[in-house]
Amino acid sequence: MITPASEALVRDHTVYACVMGSRAFGLATEDSDTDRRGVFLAPTPLFWRFEKPPTHVDGPAREQFSWELERFCELALRANPNVLECLHSPLVEHVDEVGRELLSLRDAFLSRRAHLTFVRYASGQRRKLESDVRRYGRPRWKHAMHLLRLLAGGRDLLRTGELVIDVGGARDDLLAVKRGEVPWPEIERRMARLAEENDAAVVSSPLPAEPDRARVEDFLVRTRRASARAADPA
């Protein structure tokens, strides 16, 4: 349950907020939810206490989730797919000076680590889908659609060095999967092919082997210091 203190962090200290999910991916339909994601900067003096500020806040609005800046950067440096995609949303709702610098660092977070994280995440999702097929005779079609989307996005990131989350011309094919119009064996074939294409793309990827951790850390330290000075201008 969200507390007044954590709600205040999101309300008063958000540096970046965007819409994610189907609306950001170009897959929205009439019944699609609006998923909101954000990053807040907890004031530096809060870290001087025994009880630290939260690393994330679920809420306060429905379908809203926010990360504290440091946690967000840690996950992005690890090539967490959800966090990297959040940085590349085309639907930005709020951004301040700190948020703009965070967005300017998007390339610093990208690396060939994405090969492991995107494919590993997809593999975990595939196992869940296979379990559903065994139990119910069919997968969760929406999850199958997003798995294919994720694998295609990871492949293109490795090939080009750029993360584009809007599915573009693949929209109709993916929505057909969501509607259950594509047989499960065909979905399995597509997943296997996309996984192989990810494996092939990483070999000659223009992405660096590791993210630019020093550049991100410099940003984080400067931001924390500025927050401390703002809290104690004397």
C-alpha cells in the first residue's frame, strides 16, 4: 500500500514520466489501459537517515509505477528490458532538467548485455506460455504478442544500436496473435527464429560490450550533490 511519504515523492519529485505498454508500442486498441512509468529523485537528505527512501513506488494512480533515480539507473545499466524501453518511450508526459539529462544518457545505458537480458526474459515468458498450453490448451495470447514484440525489438537493437519500441508495420501481425488468430505452433516457430536472429545479431552488433557506467555515475553523483545543496542553500 502506498504511503503519504511515497506518494509525495512521486507527486513532488518526479523528473521523468511517460506512457508505456501497448500505447507506446503502437499496439493500443479501444480497450487498452494506459500504463504510466516514471522516475523520481528522492531528496539527498533522506538518505542520511536510518530509514532510506523507497527504491520504487507502485501508484498512486492506477497502472502507475515509478523508480527512484539510482535504482532506475542500476537496472538500465543491467539492460533490464522494461527500464530501457521506458527510456525510449515516444509518449513523454513530464520531464524536467534532471530528466532531460537522464534522457541524454540513453546511449550510455545501451550495450551488448541486452542480448542476454532480452533473450533471457523472453525465455522465461515462453516457459510460462508453454505451461499455459499444457494446462489450458492455449497460451495467453496477449503475452505471446508481447514476447514476439520484445524479441524483435531486441534483435533490431543489436543490429542497429538503437532501441525503437513502436512496432510500426508489424502492428497487424502482432494484433492477430493477440486475437488468437495465429496457431501456437506458428508462434513457437516465430519465437525460435527471432531468438536465433538475436544470437546472430550480437556477433557484429555496433553496441559496446559494456554500458558507460562512469558517465552514468557522474550524472548521479552531480544530481545528488545538487539536491543536497538545494536542501541546505547556506
